[in-house]
Amino acid sequence: MRVLLVADIHYALKQLDWVLAVAPRFEVVVIAGDLLEIASSVDRRAQIVVVETYLKRLSQLTRVVVCSGNHDLDGVSPSGEQRADWLGRLGHLDVHADGASSEIGGAKITICPWWDGAESKGQIAAQLARDAGTAPGHWIWAYHAPPAGSPVSWGGSRHFGDQELRDWIMTYQPDMVLSGHVHQSPFVRDGSWVDRIGRSWVFNCGQQPGPEPAHVVLDLAQNRAVWISMEGAEEIDLAAQDAAPQPMQAPPDWITGEDPLPAAQQPA
């Protein structure tokens, strides 16, 4: 299974156009939070309408997984915690979103919302406990914030990660955690787009300006991951115990589309 990870689009419509253009090359597209932008001059309600239109078009091309980030919150729970209500209304679009646990291509993807307090944190804890041990193959989490104390949460002067996530990773050891949130981690000294915690691989694709978002491509059949940004491309062998990212001269054909998905693997 080939997976495209992007995050922190922040209502950059040209980046969503790029995701639409490349989506047919992948069996799953994961957008790990912050589709909207709090500081935009465009009203939040209008942003949601536009982004929902993009997600509908994406869902017609491939499987789509979306978790909420801190910029995506548009509602308040009865207990007063912020939440992304609009993502809970995407079922009719065939988009897998907050709180869902979806089996796609032999993997279970647990989609965690942004938590704002004890109630929503408890909901994630219950969700992970429920899904533990049920994955038919890979167990993958979509979770906007990266784990604390990792190069993927390093901002250049301190870590901005989620300690609860790190604790959950240590408890359950999922195969992969797909995140974003800390924009600069892959671009700064001592930061990275990939890390390993126990036997769990964790990824943060980072955020960049321009029409093409920084992104990570996973090929689960080949146990490979590639990060592509304006700084170039790096890859890592996920089957190796002590692997480190290696620079690439150019993305391989299986990413660029010159080696398309076999017909049997095309999204339904």
C-alpha cells in the first residue's frame, strides 16, 4: 500500500490543488491536521465549505484520512472543550475522520482528534485501547501533534510535542504515527521528519510555502519512506533496525507516477 502524508496546509489552496493532482498515485492520502487557518482573512465557515469541496473531490480519487489540528476547531463540547465539529460531518463524503478506525489495504488506521482537555484526551485513550491488537496488518495512527522529546517535535530551540502521545506510543507500539504541527522540525538542526520510538516509526512532514507541500510517501510493501520538500528528498529503510535517512538525487519512479499503481491496487 502506498500512502501520501501531508499536514499543515493552512488553507493554502494551491497545495490542495497539488494533492488533488497526485492523489491517484496513492491508495491512501492522509492529511494530518490544520487544513484551516485561524489567521486567514477568509471566514472560518467559508474555509470549511471550500475544504469540504476539496475533500469530496479527493474521496472520488482515493481513500482519504483526515485528523483535526488546532487550527481546525470550530465547535465546543458540552464540557467546554474545543473540537472540530465540521470533521464529524464528513461521513457522507466517504472521508475517514476524527474518531474513526478504518481498515484500508490491510492496515488499521486510527484517526485521533486534537484534544483540548480531560474529556477529549480520555476519548483518545479509549479509542487506542479499543483498537489495540485488532489490526490485520500495520497499525497506523493519524495524530496532528508529534510526540514529545523526539526530533520530529524539535522546533530549533525546544520541543513542541505531545507527551501523552509519547506515553501512548510506548504503551501500544503502533507501527507508524503520522503527524505534523511543528512546521520546522525537518528543516532545522537536530530536527527530523522521521524518528523511531521503540518499534514505532513516527513521521512529521513539516510545512513549507509554495504550491507543493512538504510530504512523506510510504510504500508499506517495500518498507520504504521518502520525504520530499524544497530542500530535496531523503529516504529511509523501514525494515532496518538502526536506519537513518539518506539523501536521494531524485524521487523514485514509484513516487513521481512514472511507475503507477498496478491495476489491482487502484482505489475502488
